[in-house]
Amino acid sequence: MIDQSIFQNKTAAYYTLGCKLNFAETSAIGRQLFHSGVRRARKGQQADICVINTCSVTELADKKGRQAIRKAIQEHPSAFVVVTGCYAQLKPEEIAKIEGVDLVLGAEQKLDVVKYLDDLKKRDHGEVVTSKTHRIRSFVPSVSADDRTRYFLKVQDGCDYFCSFCTIPFARGRSRNGSIADLVKQAEQVVQEGGKEVVLTGVNIGDFGRTTSESFPDLLRALDQVEGIERYRISSIEPNLLTDEIILFVANSRRFAPHFHMPLQAGSDAVLQLMKRKYDTALFRHKVEMIKSILPDAFIGVDVIVGVRGETDAYFEESRQFVESLDMSQLHVFTYSERPGTQALQIEHAVDPRSKHARSKQLLDISDEKLSRFYASQKGSRRKVLFEHTRRGGKMHGFTENYLKLYADYDPMLVNRITEVTVGEYNEEEMAMKAVF
């Protein structure tokens, strides 16, 4: 049993890398420590505890994780340093060897961090506490606030897909989720805290229900009934799990925003097969076309990876043409990074760095053109914007239901309020369109 008195008058600093799911989980860790008596360290204050929640989706993510760990140790030299997250699950011993690291917690342990903080005394060598990935079964709900206007609600964790290029199933374990009843309670808590917008997050959220015999559409319907939440967004969802039923539900729901984000990863069926994805380009096109036919003003974001093993010049050209033909709003372009232990390493053809860079630039140029076209199509329309707290140069910013970024002169009366405006001109300096009242 931990002596809770060790936490009294202690402070903690938090560092989070990677996805919105990580931010939600860091928030849950922070709340757990807060309830044990630990306060968040103020800017410039020396913390007693440092928690670094890492990512490992690419080799660069690992590098950034090491940099964040060393930065935390440098900024808080006397702090008890805890490292967790995907990098910690995949390479715990590597992290434990970093001078100044005291404790490395795996995916199963990170949301029960207090249990492992027995005395907060610095250690000569980092202690490692992890579980074998295939044994990870627990799901701990978590929700984080982004400037108190947007909340991120974790509804699912882990993945059973084992795509050839990906380490996430090894870092986060098998697919699992919270119950609808518990997630509705968390949404109701967001209402109590004054939150207006909730983003549903997870590793593979469309797979929701695997551990509770429920379904993702059932979850959406239940959340749609929570009074006080003005708007929900569905974060990235696999195209084969974005059913026609879900698209129709969003089109007719009370609170779900016309905003979709899908990982395409490659616009070549041959490359999709090498990646071991569970759809083809025909299915992906159907989803985009169905969304646009029912919700013509919907924002559609698409993930693409360039330079994977096996992506020949011809296959990339197929992918480029496919992406260019889609009526979507924006591309998120990622450069392939080889990850130890993945099946992709068995594919012979490797793409050289210069080609990866050139391919990435081509797709980013397409993305810029599509986003510009989408924004231009919205000029003059009436939209509902949720303005945020942050004040920059006398301006405030917010997003519409279909994810247009708008700006206006700062007015504290508009903060965290859904306000209907007319979409004006695009401003390059603000990187947003003007909200006209």
C-alpha cells in the first residue's frame, strides 16, 4: 500500500508526444496524481515528479522521445522521472539506460502510475515495469481538455489489424474499449466542466465494442443524447469501419459534426495489399463520394504514407492520381519509417530518401490546392464557430462544424460559445477565414 503522504505538497511536470490519445491519457495520469495530492508545476517551477508520455510511430518519434526525456531531466534535475507510452512499451531497456530516468512504465501500467511511485527517491538505474503486449487487457477511460473548449474522450485502445508497416499493436495491445454507460458518464462530466465540443479518440475507434459486445453506432447514438454537448467529432476511423450507417447517422444527428478523417495510406491497390490494409481504393472512393453526396460541405481529411517498401515509381503515380481525383479537403502526408519487428522489412524494394522527399512534396502540393479550394467554396456561407480562449495579436480563433478555421477580433464574451457567423475572406497572416458577424 502506497503511503499517500509522500505526495503532499509535491508538484509534477508533464510532457506528451504523439497522438491526441496520448494527450487524453496524460490528462488521466495528471488527474490521478492530483487526487493523491500532487499539483501541476507552474512554468519555471522545479517539479518533484516528471512524467513523459512517448510515441513510437516512426524512428523520428523515438528520437523526439529521447530529446523530451533529456529536456525534462535538464529542466527538473532533482525530479523523479517516469517515462511511459508506446516507446516505453516497445523499448523499455533502451530508455532505462538514459541517465536520470527512474521508472519506465508499459502500456498496462501507465494509467495506474501512483501504484508504482513508492518513495520518489532517485535511482541509480531506471526500473522497468511492463507487461507482455498480448496480455494487455485493461481499459482505463480518459479525457483531456484542450484550452477548455475542446475535449478528447478516449473510447477505445489497441488494435487487432497488424498492418505490415505498423508497431501500434505491439505498443498498445489488442483492441479493447470502455462501456457505453461509462463513456456517457464521462461526456456528462465534460458538460459539468463547461465543455462544448468532444472529439472521440482511440487507436482504431471504429472497432469499438469488441470487449463489451456493443457497437460504435450504438455509442454514437447514446452520446448524441447527452444534453449540453454542442458538438462531437469522430477522429480518424478506418474506411472499412466507416459504415454507410455511420455516415447517414452523422448527416441526421443532432450533434455530430460533418467532419471525417480516414487513413488511405496508399492510392494503389498493390501497395495496400503489401501494407495488409483491409480495403481497396474502390471502397475508399465510395466512402468519399457517399459523404459528399449527402454532406457536400463536409470536411474530409485523409492520411497517406509515402515511400513504403514496395512502392515503385509506377505505384506512387497510381497513388498520386487517385488522391488527386478524390473530392476531399486535406491530406496528412507521412514519410515511411522502418520499424524493427514489422513484416514490411521482408519486402525487397526500398525507396531512397530523395524519392521519399519528392513524393511527399507532390502530395503536400495537392493537399494545399485542395484545402484552398475547399476554403474558397465556403466563403459567404453561414457557419457555427466555437471560439477558443487563446488570444494572439488581438485576435481569437475557432473552428466551424465543418472544420473551417475562422478568426475575429478578441472578445471574451465569445470564448467557449457556439456563435453563428458568415464566412468571409481568407487571411494569409492569420491562416484562417474572417468571421463576419
